[in-house]
Amino acid sequence: MDENINLTILNEIAKATKMGLDSITFVSDKVEDEKMKEDLSSQYAEYGKILDKVNTQFEKYGEIPDDEPMMQKMMSWTGVQMNTLADKSNSHIAELMIQGNLMGIIEAQKLLNHSPEMEQEIKDILNEFINLQNNNIEKMKQYL
């Protein structure tokens, strides 16, 4: 089994999960609806659980995940600020979150389709990540 492919996939899951956590953090102060805040908080907790599993896998390899580039984080924050400047409605925030989740699903599905040799535990985490993204989309649809 190629250790590199497993580490590459773990890094991709870690980056996508951290992006989800960051996105929720960035939009949370814009959300006024308590139910939406609760839904986002629940999503945040689920991302945290996946990140814990990813970190556990990294420990098995004696590695640590790559750090998300600061520039990418700043661009993400700036994007949220610009996108919510004129429109902080639940509908608009839900749309932004759905778009982010869709991008996550696409990238994760590509990893699944093109890396059949990955370890089963990592495949399980990747599938869990995809399921979380799908569930997030379903939750956010109610706010459109």
C-alpha cells in the first residue's frame, strides 16, 4: 500500500475540513437567526469530529497535517466579508455555505474515484466527510 497516497488524501481531507470550520467561523457573526446558528454550530462540531479522526490517522504514520496557507485563509475570510457586505440574509448565507459544501463533495468524490488503493479507514473518513457535506446542504436548503 502506497503510504504517500494515504497521506495525500488525509491532507486533502484536513484542508477541506479546516476550510469548513473557517467558513462557519467567518459567517457565524453575520447570522442573526438562532436556528441557523444552531445548525452551523452542529456542523462545526461534526467537522471537528472528522478532523480528530484525520489527526488520529496522521499519528499512525508519525506525521502531522500540512498547515493551511495563511493567504488561503485570508482570501476565504475576505470572500465571506465581501459576499455578506450587502446581503446578510439567511438565504444568501445558506447559498454560500451550499456552494462551499458542493465544492467539498466534488473534490472528495474525485479522491475516492481516483484512489482505489487508499486504506479502508481513510476511505471511511472520506465517505463520512461526503455524507457530512450532503447533510449540510440539506440543512441549509431550508434557509434558501
